Amino acid sequence: MKFITTFNEDIYHICGKQLLESFESTGNHNKHELYVFFEDNNNPHTEYYPNWLLEWADKPYFTFINLMNCQYKGANIVDCIDIFLKPRIRHTDEYASPRSVKWFRPVASMYFASQYLNEEVFCSIDADCKFINQVLDDYIYQILNGSNLAFLGRENFKIMRHGGYDSNNVYVHTNTVEATDKDTHTETGFIAFDTTKPGTMEFIKRNLEYWTTHKVLDLKYQTDCHTFDAVRHELDLVYNNLCEPMGELSPIGSRVIEASSVGQFLIHNKGTIGPILYNKKLLI
């Protein structure tokens, strides 16, 4: 099985290194591969591994690809998105600001992975995920079960149980509220794709084109979650929403990965990257 993720140096030190370590420590490196689409802020278009990735360079189960060198229609697409969209997205919300271009990175990674891994099944995971067990050989095929995508859609949640970290860094339930459109977008921290199914490659390409054609500007919120949902409602494919068995009450902090069957091998440390980057004045 192929897994893909995306990070830069700051995110690598916050959580990406733990992801790589967990891939090894749980034995997933014996059966699976992990593709990392990286961004080196100090040398964006380097042809070499940055220093912070060198310790992993000889691991055959890790493949590192400089996302900033990936081209779409003859151009370095991340640069094009940054230059065009960043000044055009007004800061109206945490999900709609010039920083929204950062959410293009995983969308682009899914597209380029689909090109490299043509007609294969693969999974996209966030950098703040961590493997806790080895993924069974047939698990991903079981959750796909003939569908184009298996995903974590929260649109059925009516009640949201929010969470946060206490003084002991334990994640606890903080309050319960009615769900709003700020809560019910898909959690894109885990998505499984079957590109052997007709329509899956079109889905991935159309998600990319929400950004390259600037249609993302027409959405209320500009994140990878919201373009994913927009495409899902446009294309009549077969989808397996892994959140449906949860009913209308969300898990605490909407930790849907842990509450789903995916939680047997993966956890998602949500809410860790943003505050750390903010405190380091790295959020723009």
C-alpha cells in the first residue's frame, strides 16, 4: 500500500519526523511505502534532499519529492497558486485568508501522486498523523469495497463536541454545541483513493482545478476540505463515508480518524500544528 503526505521543515520538526518514525516502529515499512511531498523554504527548488531529511535518504520505503518542482501544464504549479491566489483571498475567516494557499499543497500532492502511482490504490494522510499499528494488507481494499473513495465526511453531524488540551496536555471535552458549516466539512486527514475505478482520476484532477482555475475563490471557505466537498457533490461516484456509522453526534474534537475503523492503526493529533506555528510567528 502507498501512503502520501506533505510537509515543510517546520512541520517536519513539529510532527512529520514522528510520522516517519511511527511508520518504521509499527512495522509498516515492511509492507507499505510512504511518499513525502516536501517543501524546503530555504531552497524551494532544490534538486537534493534538504539537510533535515538526510537521515531518511537511504530508506527504500520512503520516497521524497520536492513539491515545489512539480509541474502542471509546464509551470511550477505551487508557485503559480501562491503568486495569483494569495493576494486575492481576503482574510474573512480562519478558513479563508491568504494562508489558504497552504491548503493547496495536499491537493497538489494527491494529483501528482495519482500520476506517479497510476492505476493504484493509495491513501493521503496529514503530517500530524501517527501510525500506532501495522496496516493490514487488505484493510484499505475493505473500506473501499468497490467505491472510488473512502473518506471521513462530517456533514451528518448535528451536535459537535469540541475539545482542547488541558494543562497536562491531555485532550479533553470542552463544550457541546449545535453543528454549523464551520464544523461539517470533510476531514481530509485521511482519504483512500482507488484510481483503478472510472472517475477517481477525474475527481483528483477536478479538485486540483478548483485551485488552478481559481474557482476556490467562489467558495465561502478556501481549504482543501472545502474543494474536496465541492467536487464530491459535483461528481456522481461511489463514496464510502467512514463517519456514517457515528450518527449525528461528533467524536470529541471531531477526532473522526480515531473514532472510525481507521483509528485501529492511525491517530490524528489535530490542533497541534497551528498553535505552535502561530507562537513561532510562522503563520502568515
